[in-house]
Amino acid sequence: MEMKVLMDEVTACRRCPRLVEWRERVGVEKRRAYREEEYWARPVPAFGDPAARLMVLGLAPAAHGANRTGRMFTGDRSGDFLYAAMHRAGFASQPTSTHRADGLQVRDAWVTAAVKCAPPDNKPLPDERDACACFIRQELALMPSLRAILCLGGFAYEAAVRILRGAGYALPHPLPKFGHGVLVPVENGPTLVLSYHPSQQNTFTGRLTPGMLDDIFAAVRRVIDG
């Protein structure tokens, strides 16, 4: 119930004028392929199991993906790639995520983003990242079983580090540089597992392959089960 209240707060947020203007304008102008659909065009709440041991942390909703469908990593190719891997790893009930009523369930996982609104050019500003940090901090506080945070991309990694340090967790010094497959231990906290983001730029060019993401989820399993 506490998590539901928090997600209601997320959905109602209007703290960042630039993001509010952009997400709502996209929802009116729309992409031609979706012109008959009603866009969500609000902050996108996290999705999954609050009792999970794994948090999947992305950058922000895609303008015509989650900003349209209202569910994280849903309705775009990044989500297709991610949920297919989560399905193979046993974290998702099906390999596709097309809309909020498609029946998808995630097991032992919580899918969220460092910034809850779709940003122009997919690039949130530092003050927008910091304005959203309070939500992630509260999500962490409401997840007592959390053992790993899968950071999808460098932005998510940076956000996770800032949030964990702000919450009083001790991280390694010097901090490891972002790299695919890097694990960052957190004293008495969730291990950070780093992965390239499943963006089209990464998946179409082969920088991130299905096998590489499968290896990441195998590492996640070792962390949460170990």
C-alpha cells in the first residue's frame, strides 16, 4: 500500500516545467503510427514486485514508448529487448511488453527509471535527475529484500551512486568506471550490476547483444541468490 501511494505521487508530479511541457506536447502531437492512441503523457510509475530482490534501473521513459503506454519499457524496441531477456532469465512472465493490459507480470523484479518523465532528446538535465531522486530513495526504502540494482547505462549508474551515497551507503573508493558487466559492491546494500542500455543505438549496432544481456542476468542471479 505504501508503494502504491508513492506511485500515485509519482504520477501526479509536475516539478520540472521542461519535462511537463515536453511529455504533454508529445502526447498531443503524437507519432503518426500511434495517432489513434491516447498517450499517457504523465510521469511513469515503476512496475513490478515491491518485494523483489532486483531493481532494474533505466534512464527515463521513451517519448513514444512508456510516455505513450504508461508502463516502464513498454511499447518500444528497448522494452522488447529487455523483457525478452528478463523472460529468458525467469524474471518476466512473457517476452513482450506492448501495453498496460497485455498480461505481463514480473517476478522478483522492480522496473523503474532514474527520471520518471520523458525528456527531450532522451537527455534529462542534472536538476531534473535530482528532482526525481527522492522517488528512487523512497522506492529503495520500501524494498527491504533488495539485493541488486541493474543499472542500464551510465546515467542510471551515476544516479544510483548519488542516491545510495545520499542514503548513507558506503561505496568503493575509487568508484569503478562504468563498463558492461562490472559489479560494484555496496557495504550493507544492494550490489550494482552495470550493463549497456538496451537502446536501439546499442542493440542495432551489436554493442549489446541478447547473449550479452543474458550474461548480465546470469550475474544478477548469482548476486541475489548468493
